Amino acid sequence: MAEVKKQTVRDLRRANRASLLRQLYFHGPLSRHELGQAIGLSSGTVSNVTGGLLADGLLAEAGSVDSDGGRPRTLLRVAPDCGRLIGVDVGETRVRVELFDVALGELARTEYPLTDAGHDVRTVVRHIGDGVAAVLTASGVPADLLLGVGVGVPGIVEHDRTVGAVVHSPTVGWDAVPLESLLREAVDLPATVPFRVANGARTFGQAEMWYGAGRGSQDAVIVLWGSGVGACIVTGGEPYGGTGSAAGEFGHVTLRLAGRRCRCGASGCLEAYVGAHALLERWAEAGGEVDETDHEAALGALLAAAEAGDERAAGLLAEAAEYLGAGISDLINLFNPERIVVGGWAGLLLGPRLLPEVRRAADAYALPHPAGRSTIELGRLGPDAVTVGAATLPLADFLARGGTRESP
């Protein structure tokens, strides 16, 4: 029989701090009375816990509201300046590094373009180290104020007890790369500052669930459409990772037997027809001009050609919309989400034109009942969603620990 761990007074105190912090972070500002009602704690416990959080500099007063016949009630909120967070997006065209306060207000940013050969691990690690130093210097923030560094990467992320996060990403040539330990060795930060590494689609999904188009839903799929295609599957309000955290490789579902070769090595993947890299390959095969040095500009030119009446470009995008809609119909049938959000740089660029066709295709291929209960919409956070989501990784840890910096 498994031994039941007895909860200590310290565990209870930290759990109460965490509940109050999360409630204030996502729903504040609130009065102490409202906090007690929301999370079911006595007024005495709320007073004691908020007193400790105020003394630690984690909360700040945010005005007051009238009460029913009594004294005005002071509103509390999480203090934005109680710590700093860094989010890193290791994309397929650039490495972007941003510094945020706890409210996810941007304080500084920098980015480094990546060429086709730029995903050499040493190059990426160097860019991240240079970026961390640059944003801290630009903002004048001391490194010991950092709550952590979150990193979103392409590919599957596993966690090894010895070396931390290990990344498997065939599309950028990474095979079992111990990225977390490499960052810890190369980036000049105190040993107490944690690194958190996750798949970029998952960090994007968490950002949209916390702050964007997914907010308020419990079962959703957030699709990251860029050079490739990924997804964050959310069930019961939590991202689903599956065995080894590999769930969400939406771009590698097979849509066409013996179809086009995908960058992953398989044939007929959704990504081989919808990913921006594949769309530009197909546009070049059709005789279109493609700027190989700037895929975002090249995809914009493809869209402009379609809107100017080029039948080849319009046909290519229409086919991509149908393929994406068919892929989304699989998500609807498998997971029955209430909401599907499409974002990423390619999604934000092409979505306004293609989303009506994507919806029509999804409705045509999905079972009618679950399709009628799902909505498909564009993401709301723009091109910085992955870095924002990456910053939420250490932020989520901080909130779960009740604002303490030691390990749980």
C-alpha cells in the first residue's frame, strides 16, 4: 500500500498563498472579502496570507470600493514589479528574446535571424545567451530579480532527470539535444534562475489560453501555423502532453497516402501541404517567384498575388485552406473542443483570407454534432505569442509555489 504523504503546516501555507496569488493574477484586483468568497478561505486566513504577500512585495493596493454600509474595501493586485521574466522563441526564421514584468508587460526585446544553417545548436545557444544579456542590460534589471527563463522550441521536448529538457526536432536537425543543460552552462545567470523549455506550440497555446482567444474555455486546440504546423491540445483547462510530452504534432498527421514528402521524412503530412515552407516550395514549382532569404516576405508576396487575381496563387491557397480544414475536422472528431484557435505568423498573415474556407471545410469533413459545438477563430496575441507563452512557464511555477523562489 502506497504511503500517504501528510500535509505539513508549511504545505498548507504555501497552498493558500498559491491560491490567493492565482486568483488575484487572473481575476484581480479584488478585495479581501471577494478573495475569501472566491477560494473558500476564512477572513482570518485571507488577512494573514495577504499580509504576508504584501510584506514580501508580491501584492500592491489598487484603490478601493464601497461596501454595503461599512468602510470602503481595499482592492489588491499582484505587483507587476515583484519580479522579471524572460521569454525566448526559437523559431524557424529567428530567435526572439523578450523581457517582461510579472503582468507580462514588455520591458525590452531583441532578435537574431536564422538562416537555413542557423539551427546549429551552438548558434542558437549563443543567440539566447546574447539576447538574455542584451535585454537585461537595456532595461537595467539585475539578473537576481529574474523569476526564470522560458524557452519555446520546435519539436518534442522530454525531461531527463540528469540533464533537464532534451529536444527532438528533425525539421531543424536536432536529435536528443540537451538544451537545458547547454543553456545552463553557456548563459551567464545565477544558478538560482530556472530555465523552462517546452514545445513552441505549447507555449503559444498557454499564452492564448491565459490572455488571448482561448481564455475562458476548458477544452480547446490552439494551432500554431508557421513554417510548420503544431498544436496545443487543452483538456480540462490543462495542456495535454501524452507519453513523453509528444502530443500536439498536428502537422504530421497523414492527410494523403503516398503524398508529398514532408520535412520530417514521411509522406502526405498536413505540414507538407499547409506549412509556409511547403507552400512556398509549391509556389516556386508553379512558377512563382520566392525570396529564399525571407519566408515571411515571400508568403506575403504569394498572398498579394492571390488577391491581385493570380489564379495559380489563389488555387494554391484555396487548396491549403481545404487541407487545413480537413485536418481541423480530425481535431474536432478526436477531441470535441469547444474552441479552435489558429495563430502563428503564417496563420495571422493568411487567416483573414482563408479562415472562412477553413471553417467550411472543417464543417464538411467533421461529424455534424461536435462540429456544431466548436468555434474556429484567429489568435489575438500577434507574433509575440510564443515569447509571451514561454515567459508563462516560469511564471506558472512561481504562482504555484505561492511566490517563493525555492523548489516546490
